[in-house]
Amino acid sequence: MKIKNLDIRRGFVLALAGALSVYLIYHIRESDCTEKDYHVHKYVKGKIVRFLPREQLHFQGYNWTDKVYFTDPDFYEYLEQERLLQISENRTYIQQVQNSQKDYLEYERAGTWTNPVGKLPRTIPMTDWTTDPNKGNTGRTRVCHTQYYGYKIEKDEKGNRYLVKSPLVDNLLEIEDEYPFFRDNNFKETVKYSTNEDAYVYQK
């Protein structure tokens, strides 16, 4: 029985090592680009485009292409460090994301939660929100609305770059001139407005 278990473990380790080798070969394999001067390559993932000073054929889900752009090294190193993408190169993708976000309602529900303290249970009132209208029981509702933000790059008195985040807007493309960068999958927040009162309710 021990020999059999040892064989199973050995087989598992070999299979894992083989899978890891295939993964590394696929993802770390470099292009045949021979350009010696500093440059970046256009990387594409679906409709998302970014520019990286790399030669890997595959990087974090992005695929290398052979379009070369001669650029400012520090600038593109900073873009990669901060995971920034250019809005101008991703307008179609951004528009697609924005078109897919629809407002929806949430309904408040109230109940109680029992928290045992020693031998005496303590009942605590609590409320939360649900998208199921049949579970709301307080009559309060709120609209959940998606908004977007971008970034611009500034420099301090010592010449060091830093990011400035834009206000939340309904259309990221409208502020592209002032805030030309964004982060993929991290450029939207859900704003929630109460429909029962004038008060503005915000929650991520």
C-alpha cells in the first residue's frame, strides 16, 4: 500500500512539473525582435490595448504584436509600473463596458440577528439591501448607477511623477483630454441614490 501511495504522489508531482514547464515555456517565451534601441510593443487582449517595454509573446493575458514605437523610456516604465492604459487606444473597449452597465434597483430589508453573549442571547436589529423586490420590506429603495474615473500624470517640484484621479463621470471618453489614462477592470464605481428622499447615498 505504501509503494502504491508513493507512486501516486510521484505521478502527481511529475504531472504538476510538466504542466508548470508548459506554462512557463508558453508565457515566458520571447519574440524574435532584434531592435536594440529602447522601444515598446503593442500588446492586445481582446479589444484592450497596452504598450509595454517587453519582448514576451504573452504577458498577463496580453499577446505581443510586432508594432514598434520609439518612446520615452521613463514614461512607459511608469505606465507599466502603475498599470495604466491609454484611453485613446481603447475607446471601443471603454464604450463597450459603459454600454453594458445598466442602472438597477436595490430594496432595503430589515430583520434581527441573534448574537449569544454568555447564556443570554442578544438580539440586534439590522438592515441590508437586495436586488430581489420580494425580499425588501421597509419600502426604501435606491438606484445603483455606474460611473467611471481616469487618471492624469503630474510631476512634483523634484520632477517625480504622480497620479491624479479624476472625479466620477458618466462617460470616461468625455474627459480623455484632461485624464488620458485608465486601469483595465478598475475604472468604475457604483454610485447609489436613494429614491425615497433627497439625500444622496454613495457606496462602492
